[in-house]
Amino acid sequence: MNIISEKFKDTRLLRKKYLSNKPFPHIVLDGFIDTDLLDAVEAEFPDLSSISNKIEFDNQKEVKFASKGSLEFSSSAHKLANYLNSDIFLNYIKELTGTKETLISDPYFSGGGYHEIRSGGYLKVHSDFNKHPQLDLDRRINLIIYLNKKWNSKWKGNLELYDQYDLSSPMVSIEPIFNRCLIFSTTSFNFHGHPDKLLCPEKVSRKSFALFYFS
């Protein structure tokens, strides 16, 4: 099984772009995943406010929901996660990013899985944690797949990437549209976020599926 679009098979070309992109190594890939599978993941996305295994963030830094572990994943989300955590994809992402260390997936989905931000929510500019909270591993790579069909740019919610020496304005702004994949390196200086409050209607939310890779 291979669920990655054929147009993204050449990791050599992708790696060159990934490593040269500013303000830190990253790449945006539109139409990354098999559409039928991602349609199912989107259709089966749960209301994170109502599930038992969730984390609710409500503070000055962020207002959002995230799943806790994989128990609440739908069958399609399990299929997606299993592939993205497989040796096949680990080798792919290692080559794409030029990572020298052997990459390790996270069976605990610490910080990974479903993410949802509702109207009024936000994610202030920040850099990510570097160590796995349960395992003695260093976090190397972030992967985010957006699940938002018919997204309106007026709702805000773009993920913004910042140079570490200028957090006043973003260098890159990424609209969270359906089947857009963002991959970027995890360091103490990968500042990103969407600091403006989300302006989407109450019945709409900003959905994504995230995985992190370690060494």
C-alpha cells in the first residue's frame, strides 16, 4: 500500500526545496495523500469537545482541542496513521528532509493525532517541544495534514512561519486547505503559529491530523 501521490515520489527534488526554504527547513505539498482515504478521514473526524480521550487547551498561548492517544481514531484515521508511522514512510521522510539519524515514529501520539480549533481559538507564535515526554528521544520532524474543505481565507487560521529574529511579521503564511501537507524541522527556533483568533462560523472548525518523528 502506498497512499502518497505519485507527483511527490522523487525525494531528491523535494529535499532540495525543503532544505532551502526559509525561515527554516519546510515544505508544503498539496494533494499529498490519496483523496479517497483523506475524504474518509475528514468525514469521520469526531467532535473533539465531546470525546473522552482529548486534551483541551484554554490559556493565553492556545485555545484548541487535541486527541489523546489513538483510541478515538476512526478506521480511516488508523489506516492513515499506520502508514505514516510505517518503516516505508519513515525512510521516505528521512530522505525528503535529509535527516541523518534513523527516524522513529511515536506509538503514543504525544502531541499528535487529531487537532481542532474552533471559532475564537488561536495558537500563539511558539517553538515546539524538543523531547518526547515519555521516551528518551529527540523530536526531529513535524508533519501536519489539513482537513478543511471549502475553507475561506477570511476566517484567518493560516499557519505562519517566523524568522527567529523577527516575530513581528511572518515570512510564510500557509492556508489550512484540504489535503495540504506541511512538513518542517523541529528545533528551538522553528517559530510558528496562528496568533489571530479564528473567525469561522460556529459550525465550522479548523481540523488537522499531525504526526511527529523522533530520533
